[in-house]
Amino acid sequence: MCLSIPSQVIAIDSDRQSVTVDTLGVRRDVSSHLMAEPLELGDYVLIHIGFVMNKIDKEDALHSIELYREIVTKLELEDAVMPTSLM
């Protein structure tokens, strides 16, 4: 199963058919070769193995990002309270 976190397009390189995205604060370049529709700065996309697979609605993307942040926070809290002997 693949888990794709929404990423926001922050730069576009038309010559290389790639975009730079921000995924929860991590920036990376990914290919936009597989996208039929053009991407614009600020668009939210889903990425699989280094390729933009599709563009998603901003509201849905922001909701998903909030859920991921909640999951990370809960996992960090669990790690903080779990005795090291159980790890």
C-alpha cells in the first residue's frame, strides 16, 4: 500500500518537465511528465515514486495534511510515554 501525502507546488521547471514541491516542510523536485493538465504554483498534488500522479482540491489537501499532523503528534506522544524496556 502506498501512502501519498499532499504536496504543494512551489516552483515549476517547464524545460525539465519537473516541479519542486513542499511536503510537510520537506522540499524536493519531482517529475511532471505524467500530468496531462498543466500545474500552477500553489497547486496540491499527489506523488508516487517521484512522479506527480494527479492534482487534488486544496480543501481536501489541507484536510489530509491536518490529519497527518495529528497522527504524527499522537505517535510522538506514544513514543514519549512508552517505557524503553518495551521498545
